[in-house]
Amino acid sequence: MAVYEYDAIAKSSGKRVRGMIDADSAAVARRKLREQQLFPTEIRESFSSGKGKSPSQRGGGFGRISPRDVSLMTRQLAVLLQAGMPLVEGLSALIEQTPNPRLQKIVYDVRDKVNSGSRLADALSGHGRVFPDLYVNMVGAGEASGALEQVLFRLADIQERQVKLNRRIQNALMYPIFMSVVGLSVISFLMLFIVPRITDMFAKQKRELPGITEFLIGLSKFVGHWWPLLLAILAVSIVGWRMWVRRPSGRRKWDEFRLRIPLYSGLYIRLMTGRVARTLGTMLGSGLSMMVSLDVVKSVVQNLKVEEAMEDVKASVRRGKDLSVPLREMGIFPPMMISMVELGQRSGELEAMLLKVADTYDDEVETSVDALVGLLEPAMIVVMALFVGFLVIAMLLPILQMSSGV
């Protein structure tokens, strides 16, 4: 069955409407639209179920799919299943409730695959850009245990908490970024337009200028003459760095460096610890085995050095060691996490302990970000004040010299 996008005119209001409909052919799609009191002006095939690439693989659509869109869709599906609606009917109802057109196409494709006999997890796995390994594996565990709606609720909670944390960090960093952009813009404007006009006036006097003023004049001329080259060097540096990071060797060195950067490394490790603990605790609580859970955890850390270390953790656990032992040997995660894991294994409540660790470190990340932003703001003000003071002194000294000469 194919999915068609259409433009139509509503009979009751005369307004133009746009949407999607599934049908065996374009003629059937037109007939369905007329039955809904819609007169199609244009109809085109979007994709066919089971043929070609999926919508997410093709990369087409009407913009990106945000984590918030996926979390909302997940919670809606969980509510529908909890109300007793069969899975295929729940996915059909979900299509009408999904506002994102691109995600709507993906739900169409998933529903048709499930309707053809596929498991929901297998249908979702074809859209890896939207549904990561964590999502697919947890859905598969929910289907196997008969508790799919509970697993979907857990997934929605994870995604919503992650969206909330990311938004908190972005909002906290918005002001320093804005101030940095404004500060650089003001400095560039002064150096390119204001300073040259003032220094030209000093040059016409043919007097010996103070060293600080001579330095400012030289710096202004250098920036004014070579700014295209400076921008080109900056662009090439950024592109070169991105290409280097994409290589495995470069990515590994960069990931190792991220674990040692002053101030940043502590925040980064806490953020990664919370993500690992929440993922592992949720997957174990959903009935997945330790080996499968560690495989998924390895994919969410997003750090090549830690991924390699997690392989060693997985091998040690397979040989019969307690999880806390190889985690301690890694030397990356904080001691509190190791202690909580060890306590959880002894008490038989490892999943609950991991979720407590995740909550603790997510709260610490929010507090650390607020503290870091609190340090950045006065630091930026001090830097701007020093630069403005430098400009004022460099401008005033020759003026005072001329005044004393008169």
C-alpha cells in the first residue's frame, strides 16, 4: 500500500488543505478524498511501504524531527495501548495526531510494516536516525514481555527528561553566547571603522606617538588589511578540525582530550555518567539482559575512548565479574557511581540504584552549568572592560601630549 500527499479544497469551507492518505493507487486515493468531502487538486505518491528507502533514510520531508516530537509520539502511543486499542489501530490514530509531516510519514511506514506481520521493534529499526538502539531494544523487550505500554511510558520519560536537560543547558548558555557575539561585533566595528579615522588624525600631526598608540595603529591596519585572510584561516581551521575529528584516530584523540579539559571535563563526565546510568537502569528494568544493555549503553556515550573501555567492561562481566569491578578499573566514572552500583548488586536493586545515580548527576549538571555561566558573565565583562580601557588609554595619551604641547 502506498502513501500519497495531496492538496485539496474542502467542500464545506472552500479552504485549501494539505495532508497524506494511504491507498492502493492514486485513483483509490482520490475516491477516498471525495468521500471525505475533499476535492483533490494535486496528488502525488510519497512512498510505498516496503519498497525503496524509508522516509528517514531518504532524508526528505518538511524539516527535522526533534526529540520532543518523538517523546510526544511515544507517550501518545502508550496512552492508546493502555486504553486497550490494538497496535495497528493505535498507529493509525497516531498518524492523525502527529503534527510533524516527516514523522507522520515514518509512522505510516511503521504501521504498514506492522500490519504486514513485522514486529514493532523491527519496523522501527528501519528508521535508525529517529529511533536509536535504546528505543528499538526497549520496544523489543516490551513486546517480548507483553508490557509494551509500560516500556513506552518509560521511553517517553527518558526522552522528556533528556529534552528538558538539554533545553536547560542551552538556555543557560544563550546569554553568554549572545554577549560574545555582540562583544566581537563591537570590537570588530571599532577596529575596522572607528580606530582608523582617529589614528589618521594623529598621523597628520607628525608627532611621536606613545608605544601603546603605535601598537593600536599597527593592529588596526593589520586587521583592516588582512581581515579576509583571517576569516579564510578561521574557516579553513574549522573545516580541517571537523575533517580530523571524523577520522577514527582524530576522533579518539579529541575524545581523550575532552576528558581532561579543565572545568569542562568535570561537567562532561557528570553528564555522561547520568546518561549511562539512566540508560543501563532503564534497560535492565525493562527485562533486557546485561550484555544487550551494555551494548546499547556503549552506543549512547558518544565518546570513542569510553566506548572502547565499555567493551572491556562487557568482556569482564561476561567472564563473571561484578559490574562495579571493571567500571572502577576504567578510572573514568565518579566513585559515587561505582559505590552505588556495588551497593545495588549486593541488595539486588541495581536498576533502582542506577536511576538514582542518573537523577543525582543530572541535577549536578544543571547546578554546574548555572555555576559555570555565573563565572562566564563577569569574565566576559572584565575582558570587554580591559579592551575598552586599552582603547581609551591609547586614544587619550596622544591627545594629552598635544594639549600639553600647546
